[in-house]
Amino acid sequence: MNQGARILHLRGAAGMDAIYRKISWRLLPLLMLCYVVAYLDRVNVGYAKLQMGASLDFSEQVYTFGAAAFFIGYCLCALPANLLLEKLGARKTLLRLMLCWGAIAAASALVREPAEFYALRFLLGVLEAGFFPGVILYLTYWYPVARRARVFAIFASAALLAGVAAGPLCAFTLKHLRNYGMLDGWQWMLVTQGLPAVLLGVIVWLYLDDKPDEARWLSSFEQQMVEQDLERDEAALNGHAAGNAAAEHEEPSALATIWSLLREPSISLLALSNLLLLGASYALVFWSPALMQRWGAGSHTELGLLTTLPNLVAAVGMILIGYDSDRRRERRGHFIACMVLAAGGLGLAIAADNGLAWSLAGLALATLGVAAGAPLLIAILTGMLDRRRIAAGIALVASLGLVGGALGPTLSEHVLHWGGSAGMLAALIVLYIAAGAILLWALRVAPRRGGPDAGHGQTDKMARS
């Protein structure tokens, strides 16, 4: 095929799909593997405490404060970490973050005092704070608005897959490496799950490229086609042709950018929606094993197998929903449908009245709804932000959302004590409905740019349709 025919072919949808498939196969498997390791390093302390308590005589309050220290570090540092990635590039930033957090995670095996445990958990939160928002920002350098829901969903599914693997992997290490050599089982677990981050950080540095125009594995024509897609998005956001000299020379300070985001009601409302969504989601994940025991799950083996089913359903479903959102070029209706699915699933679990099969089905539907809704919310957010504000905006919404993750399990415990499992599930239903309503409010008050037909570029058209 000559160059002219090749250009005509690649201008079609099938040709562009081929380019983005090539990009996805290059980027996503490695980034997903990094996310699996990050997730394990975040949650494995919950498994480690099964043996740490005997070795170190730590109380439950110590683990609670350690978990809080992680979230505090994450919330404080997500914003500066993303601004740093924007300045230095993804390869340099992720290399530094992963080298350090891998070392910190492995060093947690050496703690002897609560203060040491708190300090290392705080530092782990500081270092991991730059990973998820940073990868989301990095992906916006490669994919236009209309293709982001599926990409964010595929990347985020790594956390669900890590959740499936975490239990068996941690249990195996705790059992078979206990008192092996000079370390106990919980110490081996922290070391063997922390050090892979160091290796992956080096691989990220060697394997990834910061932006399409640096990728030698893309032809110059493929680079040009991707850049044109991204420039069209930016032009729609700014309301004028991409490359306008005035826009290029406007470089507001970081503080000015943050202040402009905080003053924009739509961004604050999206952050609040994300806070409610993640708060309810973390509560659901935290209490799922206990709920299944109430519903009739027997042995620990059966409980472990049953807890994997909602995650597997959600991992597949969220990717399909992301693809459908991109294909239909619509966001708002898909997000609301996800919140209705989550609320309806929990309603089914309440109606099942502790029957295991139907309650488990309801839990799977709820997990699917919340898992698929989160990438859609991030896709809507990234479509509202131009290149000058996207790093700060992603970090703000992600870090404030994690505040909900820190508060959700604790507050839900009080509701569980007061109203039982049905009362707690009912409270989560209210949170999911509220998250959907607040997102609708955010889209209603979001300013339109570039005239009534441009809105917020393609995402605004999709979200409002």
C-alpha cells in the first residue's frame, strides 16, 4: 500500500482504532502490573496484622492509626506529585516514586514500635499518592477525550484483579514462609510484595515514553494522527483553534491554577461526588467478608472464593461499560446507570434477607456499578480541563475522593452497629444516589466553552447528551 492509500486508510475509524490498540498494548499491561503491586503494598498490612499482632503486640488502634497515616500522606501529596510529573515527565517521576515506595514497603518488615509503623505508612501514602493520579494524567497525553472511558476502566480493573489475588497470595506467604530463615511470614510478605515495585520502576523508565512524539515504536504519521486528535480536544476546550499564540503563552502559577479549580463549582461538585462514591465503595469492600458470613458463607476457604466473584464480574463489566460509553459518545447516562445498578444491587441484597445466593448476586451488581462508575467520572473530569489545569484537577478530585475512602469504613461501622447490615446497606444506597445526583448538578453548572455546540469538547457533548 503506497503512502497516499495508507493515509486514506488510516483516516478511517478502523485505522485510528489500530493506532490506539498499538498504544494500549504498549502502555496498559505494564501500568496495570504496577497498579497491582501498588494495591498489594497498600492493603497487605491488613493480612500482615494476623501475625504482626503476635510478634509485636500491636493493638487494633495501632493498625487503625497506621491506615489513617497512609491516607493522610496520600491526600497531602497527590497534588504536588502530579504537578511534579507534569514538569518532569512520567518516566522520571514514576521511577523515583516506585523506587522509594518499594523500599519503604519492604522496610515495613523491620518495624518494632508503633511510631515506626506510623511513619512508614505515612511515607508510603506520600509516595503512592503520585501513582494513580499520575497515570491518569499520563494517559491523557496519549488518548483523546472520546477514548478515555475504556482506557481508564481497563487500567482501574487492575485494582479489582489485585483484590482477587491478594487473599490467596498473602495467605500463601504467611503460611509457607513463616519462620523461614531470619524473618517471620508477615515480614517475608512485606518484603516480597514491596521489592517488585523497585524493579518495575526501572522497567517503566526503560520501556515507556513520556509522550507520543517521543515514541519510536510509532511511525511519524501515527504520531501526527494522535497529536491531531489531542489538539482537536484542546481547541474545543479553549474555544478557538489549537496553537493560538495567546493561549500558549499563558502560564498561570500552580497556586493560581489550584485557586481557579477551587472556584469552579463543577470541579468541586465532581470532587464531592467522587468522595461519596469512594467512601461507599471502600465501606462495601471493607465489610463484604463480614456480610457474606452473615449471609451464610461457611469456611474461610468458601469465604475467600465467594469474595472473588464480585470483583471478577466487576472487572469484566467495567471494561465493557467503558467501551460502550466511548462507542456511544455518552458519559452522563452511563454514570447514572452505574449508580442505579449499585443501589439496585444493594437493594437486592437487602430484599434477599440474608439468603446467600441472591445477596451475593446483589453484591456483584453493586460492585460492578461502583467499579464502572469511577472511570466514567474521571473521564468526565478530564474532558472538562484544558492542558494547563488537568494535572492539578485530577489530583484534587482523586485526593479528595480518598478522604471518603478513609472515612467510609469507620462511619459505616457506626451505622452497622445502629441499624444492622440492612441499615448499613441502605445508607450506602443513599450515598450512591447522592453521588449520581451531584454529578448531574456538576454538569448542569459546568461552564460551556467555545459556543453552545462546543461545550467542554467531546466529553461535554457526550456527558450532556
